[in-house]
Amino acid sequence: MATSTESVDLVDGTTVRNLARAALFAALVAGFSYVSFPNPLAPSIPVTLQVLGVYLAGIMLGPLWGTASIGLYLAAGAVGIPVFAGGSAGLGVLLGSPTLGYLWSYPVGAGVVGLVVHRGTDLQDYTTVGVPLLVGAMVAGTVVIYAMGTVGFAVIQNVGLVEAFSLSAVAFVPFEAVKIAAVVGILRRDAIAAVE
Amino acid sequence: MLRYQPGDSLAHRLDPRTKLCFQLAFAAVAFAYTSPRGLLAVGTLGLLALAAADTNPLRVVWSYRFVMPFLLAAPAVAMLTLGPPWLVPAAAVDPALASVRNLLVIAVGGGYIRTTSVTDSRAAIQRTVPGRPGQFLGLGIELVARFLPVLRRDLLAMRDAEAARLGTDRPLGERMSTLAAVGLNRAFRRADRLSAAMQARCLSWNPTLPPLGFGWVDYPIVGLSLLLFGAAAAQVVGLAPSF
Amino acid sequence: MIRTHEVVCQYDETIAVDGVSLNIENGEYVAIVGPNGSGKTTLVRTFNGLVTPDNGRILVDGTPVEDDLVAARQAVGMVFQEPRDAFVAATIGADVAFGPHNLGLSHAEVDRRVEAALEAVALAGRDNERIDRLSGGERERVAIAGALAMEPAHLVLDEPLTGLDEPARRSVLSRLASLHAAGTSVIVVTHDLRGVIDAADRVIGMVDGRIAVDTDAATAREELAALDVYVPPETARPGQTASTPDS
């Protein structure tokens, strides 16, 4: 029996598709935190793919859905889904972790990367975007992430910016170049099915 | 790791919105009173909260061990100065207090995780955030919980297969991009199947919301949270006695 | 009743469905067969508006699909190939409740529908079990229950038997048979007719986006020989179809 069809506010097809992709992307970024690579320079500090996921969200989902997706990642972590470093979770991490600036910077970073690559909020075909613009977008995203991360660390730990940067960023910054190169490598493969 | 476990502790019986409110109030008061005596009081409250959640504080600290290096290193590095006397122990006091406070704020979140199911969290979000953003967050959280184990399995299996087939001596960037590309493809393919299935089942912006019970146990905790917010605000505007 | 008239669906340069006109009556049991890429999945996805045709019309119970998508999606329940990715929730009960929740039904009505749907697929009382711990056949039945909770008049299943072992195939087929007996039209899209050909009233064979065969099950065997479809030997009866293609 059909029930009250006019009261059902159906989500339109394109939005359902974007919503599903944003949710799966958030889950993928969380999954990335479980896959670490040994750091060739400092074996005790493994390198994970999370920031790579942030760049890719901006590029592949665009500034709006990319930001929404990474925001969803934070919300999922806040209510206890094990998406943060080391399978941790909790609102406390977003309120009191020394790394909170980095976490809060991820949706912003995805938005910045998306805005630059798509030159606005209307989606462009990112496969036609040149390497310089892609790299520039990700460098801008990286600057946002490390700036917010460092300031967050300094404020929440009550230390100076230099100390915050040397404690939370120095060991990781060199690998951002590797990640940016990896993203360019991914987008150059023709295997990616996400092309619209 | 800390996970939801059904139970009948006080925190289990609370409405998830009450628990979220308490966590915010707890963080506010911890930030407002980051002094030795203040943190003693805040810490006692935090231990009480974890006890009400039937949660072992040591297990909580262990599950958040990833923050420990940062919490320990910050005061240590703050002591260093360039030039004599090289080491200023007094400079470590404030960062050390901050570390204690941060650990408390993080740990109280562990009580929420232990006592709140994803379904209840989803209900709390959709009943707090109105309209489409609420439905996006609520459904999205349920989908992240549903697909994270699946995608994690995909990624770990691929990494192991890669390592077995090609070895681990290829450049880091190449290994990252191979893994991420395959992971993305699978995730997008799954998303497209999920999208068709959700459409077929009439995904709507105005679904029936999951039930939530705001009961008599919630009122005292909401009252306590308001008091904590008040105490934090009093400190900020300079009305509180020095603590 | 589902009625299509001259339906054409195109993806870029490829024509997936090429002018299909078809009537499926209430209560029919129809098998739609054809090789990969013959357009059968695309065709059934027009029945509930998941695919909008480039040409032609689809009426569900007399109403054009695009005029009332909510009604079409309630009337035509759909079970997808690889249901593993089609579940929205981790547990059986929560997933089956997804459709009724979207319709804005009361909690009591949602509970009633979930219970009835699980009953219909022989999973009653197992609401709290995790879907990822189920066998393939049980998963398929959960997916069917998810569609049934919309209380559809027509149930479309895309390759419901792929990858299932013989006991699981048999249990899914027997669930479909009882739904059919209760008056639901059952439309099975498949490339493998084992079990299905004995249950179906009617077999539609598709090739290159067109209907090549549309006949009752009795005469289907010879007509289907021309298509790239596995047709089991005539001696097979339901419950006795354990033989594999090469045995």
C-alpha cells in the first residue's frame, strides 16, 4: 500500500550519490589511519595516508562535498567511531588533544584544495587540471593544515609557536611532498573510476 | 580500544545529549581552572564521571596513548632555553598543567564512547541539528560506522598483497599512490551501489527519527553541566575566587 | 502492473535498452534473462526511476514513474546484485527499518513492517544480529526483507542467486515462491536459469537491448538455446537442481 507519498521529501538522485560518496570517503580517510608506512627517516614515527585523503577529498569531491565529507569524519570520531590516530575517538580528542588544531584544519584544508583546483565552488573536471595548479592547491592546503595545527598545539599546550612547530610538525613536513607527489600520481592513472 | 558496550551504569541510562552537554561543560571548566587546585577538583569530577560510566580510567588512558608523547614532550621542550642556564624548570609548569588538563578532557570522552551506541548518537545529532544538515550528519555517521570496517579490510588486504608481490623496497610515494588509488576505486564503486540501494528505498530528508528518552536521571546532570558552564564563565569574567 | 512503452536508454554512445515495450501483470513470476550487457539491469532500473529513459514511458500501476517516484519506489521493491554494499546499517533490524523510516511511518508501524518482512524471509527474531556475520544466502534474504518492508506489489531481484551455494539458492527460491503465492509479482533478472525456469510463469530473453524471446516457461528452453544463457536440463525440478552446469 502506498503511504502518504506527498509528505516524503525525497533526496534527489545526484545528492544521494554525493552523500554516499562523501560518507564512504570519510570512512576511507578513517581507514587510511590504520595503514601506516614505516618512515624511512625516523622509523618510530610512521607515515599515514590521512592528509592524502584530505587533499583527495577536495580534489575529487570538490570544495563543498569535500569539506562536508571531512567534517563528517570529525563528527563520526566525536561520537565514538574509531577514526582518529591509533583507532581512538571521542569528543575529548576534538576539545583537548594536542593535535586538535590538525584535526579541525582537515575540513578547511579540503575546502581550500577544492576551491583552488575547481577555481570556485562549481565542479570542474579535475583530470584536465594541470600539475602546477594541483601542486599549488595542495601546498596551500598543507600551509593551512600546519598553520592551524601549530597554533592549536601552542594554545592548548601553553607553549610558544616555535616549540609547537618543532614538536608537532617538523618530523612530518618532509613527507607532505611525498604525499603531494602521490596524489598527482593517482590522478594521472586512468584507473580512477570517480571521473564524472 | 574503547568501544561501546551495553550495560546499565548511570551513564548508560543518560540521554546522549546530556552526555555531550556534560563533556562540553567539563572541558569549559577544565580550561577555566587550569591551576593545581583547580585541576585537582576537575580531575576528581572526571574520575567520578568515568566511575558513573563504569569505565576503568587506566584503560581509557591506555586507549589514548597516542597523545602521550606530545603531552610529555611539551613541558620538557618548554624547559629548554638557548643559552645559560639552558634549563629553566619553572618554564615547564604551565605546559605541564595544560597536559594534565588535556588528558582529563580527552579521558572524559572515553566514558561517552563506552556507554553510547552509534544509533543513540545518531538520534542525538538528528534531534539537535535541525533539517538537512542533521539528516546528512546522522545518516553519514551511521554509514561511516557501517563501512569503516569494510574499507579498512580492503586497504590492509591490498597492502599485504602489494608487499608480498612487489616487496617493500619501492619508493614510498609509489606505494602510497598505488594503495590509495585502489582504495579509492573500491570506495567509489561501493558508494555507487549504496547510492542506488538508498534511492530504491526512498532515502528522504524527513525520516522517522530514532526514539530518545530524556528521563528524570538527565535533569541533575544537565543542572550540573549548567553549573559548570556558570563556574567557567565566572572565571573568564573575573568573578570567581582565585582557585 | 508495470507497463513500458518503447523505452530507450542510452549511455554516451551505447544504447543499453532499445525500444522495449512490455507488460508485467500483478502476480506474475517473470525471469528476465540475457548475456552481460544485454540491457536487462538497465531496463528494470527504469521501473522505479533509478534510470530515467531517454525515450518512452513507464507506468507503474497506471501512474507514470516520474510523476510519483515515492509511489513507484514503494510499489516496485528492488534487490540489488552484490547486496553487501546495499546495507545502510550494521544490524539486520536497523537495515530493514531504513525504508519504512524514510516514509516517515510511526515507530509502531515500522516495527510491524520489520517483523513481517523478517518473517517472510524466515529471519524472524534475528533483528540484532550483525549483517557482516551472515552467510551469503542469509544476506540475500536480509536484502529481500529490506525491499519487502516497503510493502511492494512487485519485487525485482537482480542476479539474486549469483555466488550462492545450493542450499542457499534453494532457500532464496523457496522464499520467492511463497511471496509469489501470496500475490506479489516476482521479477528475477539472471543469466543463470537454474531453479528459476521451473518457478517462473514467463521467461523474457534480452539481446542487445531488445526483447528476443517472450514466452511461457514450458517453451522457453528451445527458444533460449539461441541466447548465451545456461538452461538446465528438463528433468530438473525445484529442490532437485543440485547439479552444476558441468556435472
